[in-house]
Amino acid sequence: MKAEIEVKFLDVSFDDVRQRLKELGGICDQPMRYMRRVVIDNEYMRTGKDSYLRVRDEGYRTTLTYKQFDSLSVDGAKEIEVEVSDFMDTVALLEQVGLRAHTQQVTKRENWHIGNVEVMLDEWPWLKPYIEIEAGSEGELRDMAHKLGFDWSEAVFGDVMAAYRAEYPHLTLTDTVGMVPVVDFGEPLPGLLVTDNVKGGVGA
């Protein structure tokens, strides 16, 4: 499997990031757009492998990906990804072999690159905006993070649940938005993310 060398920085200003990217000569490959996905896993994939299958319509292509997280580190994410021709047909094919999606998710993403480094501006329902940087080495990650004005001590590693856990500290390592049937903008805050303070009106 291919190791992904990546890092996230949370609660960012997209306008500031875009300005810095432009000043650095960055190129916007894909403007901000909606992406839809379904996620498939089972008890073994969640607890034995910390992994899942994903079918994602990225707006300009559709991919089928197996993701596995060996550790919450720069190179802890592993993946196998193939491009497929049709979102719904791929979902239907997986259902026919017993791999049924249990969550449908809609997110937003904007893609930039500077040389061999990729920078993604990401929006998820019920989360503050964040960015993800992917590169060929930790050194390249650190260099780009510094150029964009981020402090490496605030770096976050792992999948999107690392961002949710930072914003909703009551979440455990086994909690996942994959438990929520519909993850979409405009949907009410799901019970998974509700704390006693929110229930009582504080911070709502």
C-alpha cells in the first residue's frame, strides 16, 4: 500500500491561505466544489485495522479507495486507490458482494499545488475549515507549513475524525461520523456530536 505523507491544520482562514498560496506561485487545480462519498466498513475494519472503503465523486473523477491508519503520524495513513467510471455503479457493485454503504457524506474541497506539494482546502459539515498538505517527505510538509504561516506544534494527523475530535473533545477514538447516516451541509447536529452543554443551550 502507498503511504500518504500528510498533515492537517485546523480552524483556518481560506482567504488567508489562498493569498499565501498565490504569493508562493501556487496553482489552483480544482476550485471549491461539492464532493459526495459513501463509506463502507465493518467491526473488523473499524477496530482491527482502523480502515474503511470509500467511493468518492470528486467532481472531475470518481475513485474507489481503501484507507488504513496504522498510526496518528505524518506517514501513518496507507491507501490503495483506483479510478472508476461511475459512482452509482461502483456503489451497486459493492452492495452485490455484501459491502453496503452505511453513511452518505457531502463535503467541499479546493485543490492547489506548488511543485510536488498538494494543498487541499476542506470543509465538512459541523466543522471549522481546515487544510491538508500532502508531500513526498516530512521535510517538504514542514517547509510548506512554515511558508503558509502555520506552527508545526499545531499539526494534526489522521483522517477527518482527528479534526472532529479536536472540535468535539467528548468523542472517543472509536466514534466516527461514519455512524451518521447522512453527513451533509444544512443537516442538524447529529447526536454523536451533541454534548451536555449543547443540549442545555450553552455553545449552541
